[in-house]
Amino acid sequence: MRLISSLIGLISRLLSIVGIAAIMVAYLLYDFMSRTEISDIRDDLPSTAIVFTGDFDRIDLGLELLSSGRVERLFITGVNGDAGLNVDRFPKQFDLSPEQASWIAEGKIVLLPDAHSTIENALETSCWLDKQAGTNRVALITSQPHMARASVALQHAIFPTSVVRVTSTPYNAHDESLLDLSEFSKFSLTWFATLLPRSLWPGNEPTICLDG
């Protein structure tokens, strides 16, 4: 009888663990899918837009929103060789007009070079926003497949500042009916990693975070 009772207790605990794991996976899947939904760019965008570098069309969209007056400043994190970018050559790379190029000196376009991963992008953004007064809402610009992990990393880094998701991917470029298991795995790892204390986040601390 003791053996049967022990087995029943073990099975019960295993079922509880499996149940909790299933609930967590279901929640992560829901959060992942909701963050990858494509929606039109709204007219009421925040005044500050954040670009996580990667595809150049992310920067193109940010510059378009800034030039049209739909955002007032553009922060671009990860402007380095890994992303095929260079701070000094940026105006030439994106064929900026003299007026647009002057926005860099004026602070309407901010370029920072130290982030080499999504989590470092979020950290670099967070440390920059810490120096900006009154920013409680930002627009995140990145590609649609990258949006889930980028937005959760940024959201955890800058909470309680809210994040509006703006995708740079053309609407017909991604099949929402397919689950990208690779991105879902990266999203899940990012989700858990960025719940840890900031000192334990994987990646290097960007220079702006060390400047005090």
C-alpha cells in the first residue's frame, strides 16, 4: 500500500509540473503570436521612435516617420559593423539631405554603436531613455519576425514606459499562419532572461549605461 501511495503521489506531482509547464508554454505562445500581429501604423504615434538595427528598411521607415513629422526624434541602437552600419558614414549610407544630416547634431536623430544583440539594444535604449525627461511612451520599429523578442526585451528594460510596435516588414512578406519555431525559441529565452535582475542579463553593458 505504501508503494502504491508513493507512486500515486509521484504521478500527481509530475502531472502538476506538466500542467504548470503546459500553461506557461500556452501563455508564451499567446504572447508571441500577439506581438507578431501586423497592424497599420497609427496616426497617434509617440513622439520618440526606437529602431533596433538589422534590416535597413527599419531605419528607412524611421527616417520616413521623422521626415513626415509623425515622430519628433529617432533613436537608433546598434549602429555598428555587425549591422552593416557606421556612425560617421550614416548620412551617406541613407542618402540624407543636408537638413536631415543636421538632425544628428541637433539630437533629432541619435545614433549609438554599442549594442550587438537584441538584449543589448534594449539595454542601450533603456539607458538613453533614463536621461530623457517625460518619456512615457515610445514606438519600437523592427521587422515583423523580430518584433516579438525585441518588444518583450524592450518592454522589460523600460517598464513602465509603454511600447507601441511598428513593423517595417511589408504586409505580404510574412505568413502569420505559420509558427516560426526558431523565433519562438529565441522569444522564450529572451522573455525569461529579461525577467532576471539587469546585472544578470546576457550581453555587455553598452557604454552609455556606464557613463552614469
